[in-house]
Amino acid sequence: MPGDPLASPLSLLENGILMENEMRYLGSPTTTVPKLSKNLKLEDQEGLSEESVEFSLEDQDTKGLSLKTMVSLCGINAIQMEEEEPDQGHLIGDFSKVCVLPKVSGKHQDLKYIHSGTVAALPSVKFQGLIEKFYNIDCHYPYEYLGGHILGALNLYSQKELHEFFLKKPTVPLDIQKRIIIVFLCEFSSERGPRMCRSLREKDRALNQYPALYYPELYILKGGYRDFFPEYTELCEPQSYCPMHHQDHQVELLRWRSKSKAQEGEWQLLEQIALLVKKDVNPQ
């Protein structure tokens, strides 16, 4: 619906453009899909990058992407690549398909950012055919989280908690056609959110044979809770915002920072010990 900031990505999905882009980007031999106009205009696409909805097969000819096998042409494509493509920004972490959510530019080039409007739209029934389950991971310290967070967000502020929650018993979609989505955020989504996102990806990689992943589709909420709250206050609980450096929580800030650093140090030490034990048991 024109004027509705949430309608744009959903309408793209409903019109099959996601499937078309995926086939085009991954080099599908299908030739019956009409080529998207280079002058395609989308109404009210605030925060929606054009690069997430337009791909050119001709562009890929110059990037050295060689496809050995194409399996399935309906929404989810599994491919084997002889060599990795230099720019895989449109693909999820295991390179099997195109990102389901529209991306925007962000501070860290190696991470995928999405707009507040996209996060607000995730609970929509229109996404149920595409996403089986999504998680908003709030990396705030507990006092920040209690001072205001997105409805349903999980407060995981340490890497140990994060790894145990997602990797002790990985979540697997019951429907292979659907996605498991994880969105990370903190106050500004500048440091803590990206750090936790990278930590999960690195641990996930270590547990799987490359390029397989338990959670290939990770995102960062651009602007964090600071930008989300004023725009979607009704989707927050309580409907308030507690900055990390709030003057009433200076003692708590120091306490949680110290505790977090201690936990991370202990967790890293245990991982190093486990790695050494594994090498002793399975010498090269």
C-alpha cells in the first residue's frame, strides 16, 4: 500500500521479486523470468537499499562466480561454488540463497544491517510464509534492558550466554523452505551488538564444515534501540529508553562491565583448554 513503510518489502516478496532476484543472482538458467527494469522505482522505500532488490546476471559474469550445480529453483537454491565470489553481500552466511530481508548500509561492512521498519514488520503474518522463527537479541546490560526494550527481545549480553542459548541445542527450521532469523541490537548497534553477532558466527563456523552454518542469516538493527524507540514506541516495553551512561546507573555500569569482561575471559580460557585437549586426543 503506497505510503505504508512496511508494505514495500512485503509487496516485493508477494510479487515474487525475491525469487526472481535469487535466480538471477545465482545464475539460474531459467530465461522466462522478465528482466527487471534498471529504472524500477519503489514507493516509500525508506531504509530499503536498491541493491537488495536488483541484481544483474551480466555483472556476475565479471566476478568469476562459477556454478557447478543448481538444485531447486523455487525460493531456496542450494549451490556448489568452485570459488567464492568477491562480493557476497546479497547472500546469507552459507552462500545458499539471497537474504530474505532488505539490507541497508551500516558501520561494519562485513555485517548485514536492516532498518527499524523491517524489525517492526517481523511479527507480521505476511512474513509467516518466509520466516519460521526470528529472534531479537538485545545486547544491553540488564539495567538498560529493564529500562526499555523491543517487545519479545531476549537479553543476552555475554558471549557465553549467547553460545549456550543458540549452539547447545541449535534451532532447526521444521520447514526447510523457511528461515531462522537473528537480529542483534544494543543502544546504538555500534559495538556490543556487532561484537555478539560476530561471536556467534565465528563459533558457528567452528562447529560446522565450511560453509555450512546453523544460523546463516544474521542481521544488525541499524541505529539500535536509540533509533527504534522514538519511531516504534508502541512496540517497546516499558515504553521508555535508558541510556547506558544514565547518571542513575553509573555504579551498575561499572559492575556489569567488570562482570562481562570476567565472564568473557573465563569463557575464552575454557575454549582454549578445550582446543588443546582436542589436539591431544586427535594429534595431526
